Amino acid sequence: MMAPRDFGGFVTSSLIAIAILWSLVTTDVELSRLASAGPRITDFIGRMFPPDPTVMTEIKKGSAETLRIAILGSLGAVLLSTPLAILASETMVSRAVFGPVRALLAFIRAVPLILVAMLMVGAVGLGPLPGIIAVAFHATGMLAKFYAEAIDGVSRAPIAALESAGAGPLVRLRHAIWPQMAPVIARDTIFRFELNLRESLVLGIVGAGGIGFYIQTYIRSFQYDKAASVTIAVVGLVIVIEAINITLRRRFT
Amino acid sequence: MSMAIEIDDLSYVHKGAQLPALERVSFRIPAGECVALLGPSGAGKTTLLALLDGRIQGWRGRVSVLGAPLNPDRPPPRARRPDTGFVFQEFALVERSTALRNVLNGRLGRMSPFHAVLGSPMAHDLDIARTALADCGIAELAERRVDSLSGGQRQRVAIARCLAQEPRLILADEPVSNLDPARAGEVLGLMTKAARARDATALFSSHQPDLARRFAGRIIGIREGRIAFNVPTSELKDDATAELYRGSGPTPELGPRAVL
Ligand SMILES: Nc1ncnc2c1ncn2[C@@H]1O[C@H](COP(=O)(O)OP(=O)(O)O)[C@@H](O)[C@H]1O
Ligand SMILES: [Mg+2]
């Protein structure tokens, strides 16, 4: 007889093995194509080098637009999240309200940003606007949840203490509730802004504005050296964003 | 002599509770006295003090605080609240704010609404807050965030906030229960001394008879929501306190905390 834990491990490894076999057998992998593609891949990579530095203008224009999309999308998400967070908070509303609102937020989080962007391009046309709307919508799923947790994390006792000292509702909000919430809200908002900036780099690929637009354009017109330059720029931007985020996060904890 | 507290036939049952937390309680405390409310865990000390602070409604009986009757149906008007100061058992401080900011919070009810909302204290308020911190022996902790302080230091901040409020009546709910015996005596000593220096009446609850004897002029014993005795400290007999704690040892329902 196998012990229950061994049995659990056996089931898990069997499931993983079955999943891999199923994928291999039922997908038309055609490994043979990979072998014959050697020269083509060499050619493809060869044409990316050396990256074409003349696209600096496009990189600057694209990055600036991506930054604007991230800023305005984040602003939209903050504005949407504020009322939704109250409706998703255990301490502000009854279960009948926060239950469905939380389910809605989970649903929003589950829709990939690129999918929302494609739908928005269909709805409002090409350009940064669908990107901004998509970022605002997608980010709200996470931000409203974080804000709701910030609201629920506020301890009641200091509020009661200020009321006992004769402080009115506005004064209690300012001196008992806000000091508890503000650092959490600031940290969550910066964290989400960083994600928005990073995720909106690729929005242009589906026509929703920003630097990703140039990657898609150059690949379609076989200008791989230019596509390579833009890709390097995107990677560089991600690294810069990450570095800024690390320093900011240190300040808010 | 004017009365700081007058309670007549007060009863109260918590919402959802079977037994009353307070039952037919009556006593008076003249202005300027320092009184201990002594009783085991669950006796009704917190309930009685919170009720006197105007934070509990729905009781029966007659209660007057600082000469003004409490309304059993609604909290007292905001203008009267700064006159009653409260030291909370679990401190109730804003953890992310500094000690000074927390002590200044005690001034909010005395500041103009404009200054209170802006959080810009006048020099006068700052003076009072710094004096309160110094009286509690923590002047040097003013700029420290409360979440970086020890339990004993927080206790002092909580007392300093109450003193900065300049209350005429200080209600303190087990203000030293989080401290070791030596520190407990020291902190209770400075609190009662500060109350006397400000001509304030003080009513503090405790589950420790020795502390009540050392710092109160009068001791009111409470057990299961009823007043067991109400005597000047010099007349308190040992068997009276023993009777107060009868049967409140560690029982399966209450757990070891009830021994305190
Ligand atoms: N919010 C509440 N709801 C129901 N019962 C309560 C509540 N607060 C206190 N009680 C009960 O009232 C009684 C007195 O409690 P409390 O005033 O906290 O006593 P003490 O401060 O002396 O330990 C206890 O039996 C307690 O269980
Ligand atoms: Mg208590």
C-alpha cells in the first residue's frame, strides 16, 4: 500500500506526464520543419543585425506615447477604482454588495489586457485612445481590489478615540483614517502604474498606440534591423521602469 | 461639593448578550477625586467606562457626567466630549503617525474646525502636547512613529494624548495592564499625579488590588455587572477583594487570561 502522500505525488506526476504527451501527440509540431529552417532563422537573425539606429525618432515618439497611455490609463483606473473599492469593501457595504462587486473585479482581472485592447480598437478605432481605455479597464480589476483591502485594513479604534476627543467626521477622516490608508494607496498605485507602463509597451501591436506599433510595422515590412532597434529600446525601458520601481517601493514600506 | 459622576440605578445589556453587563449600578464621585474601579475580567469595567464616555447607548437609569445628564439614546454633543478624556485599554493610537501627532490628536476637539482639518496646530497646542509627552516621560520619542514603539511606550503615548485633551474627567481603562509590575506602578503614578496637577477627576479600572490601593483614594469593586463595594481605600478589607475574585480562577470557559 502507498501512503496517502506518495499516492498524491504519483497522481500529480502522472497528470503532468499525460498533459505533455497529449500536447505532443495532438499538436502538429512538425519538428522536421525546425531542422530545415536552419538557414532561414540564420537569415532572419542576420537581417536584425546590426540594429538600425536611424529609428531613434520613432523610438522617442513611441515611448512618449506609451508613457502617456500608461499615465492616462492609470488615472482612469484610479478614478474607477475609488468608488468600486468602497463597493468591494467588507467594512463599508453588506455582503450582498461586495460579493458581486468582487466577482466582477475578478472577472475584469481575468481578461488579458491585449484582448481588451483589441476589442477597444474595434470599438473606437486605431490610436492611443483604445489603449488608454484598455489600460484603465484592465488595471481597475486589480487596483479596486487593493484599495478595498486598504479600506478594510483601517483599524476602527483610533477613529473611536478621536470621536471621543470631540473630533468631527471630516477631522476623523483626515487624522485617523487617511494616515492609515495613504501609504498603502500610494504603494499600490505606484505598483499598478509600473505594471501599466510595462504592459502598454506591446499595445501598439494590436493598433492601440505606443511604441509596440513600430515593432509590428517594421516586422510586417521586413525591416528587421529597425524592429530589432525598437525591441532593444523596449527591453531597456522595462529595465529602467523596474529600477525606478525598486527605489520607489523602498520608500513606501 | 460638585459631582464629577452621578450614576443612579444604571443597567445595560450588550446587543446579543444574555446577561446584563451592568445591573442596578449606583454611585457618585465628587470632582477632584481619584477612584479605582476594581474587578475581575468580564466584570463590566470597560462597559461602564465607555458608557460614561458617551460611547454606549440603550441603557436604563440616570447618569450625569460633569453636571450634565447623559442621554441614553444618543451620544453627547460634540462640544462636551473634550471634557471627558479616555485612555483606551488597547491604546487606540494611529500606528503610522508619530507620537507627537497622536498626542496632538487629543487636541483636535479643542482646536477650531479649520485648524483641526488642516492638521496645523497652533503654538499653544504644540506646547500642551509636548508638556504631556514630557509628563509621561517620553519627550524624546515625540518624532518616533508609534508602530516603532514598545507596549509600555505606547501606553505612555495613549496617556499623553488623554492629558493633552485637558479633560476635567479622566477615564482610564486598565491603563497599565500591558506593563510589568514596576513599570505599571510608575506609569499609574505619573497619570494620577498629572490628573491631580490639572485638578481633574480620575476614574481608572484595574484588576490588580495592590495598584488600586496605592494610587486611588477610593475603590469601587465591581463583579458580574454589580457594585460589590464602594469604600475609601483605607477601609478596604482583604476579604472584600478576595470575595471580588472568588471563582474567577482559570476555568475552561475563560482560559488562563482570566487569572489576571
Ligand atoms: N460588544 C459586546 N457584545 C456583547 N457582550 C459584550 C460586549 N462587550 C462586553 N461584553 C460582555 O459584557 C461583560 C462585561 O465586559 P467588559 O465590560 O468588557 O468587562 P471588563 O472590562 O471588566 O473585563 C462580559 O460578560 C462581556 O463578555
Ligand atoms: Mg476591559
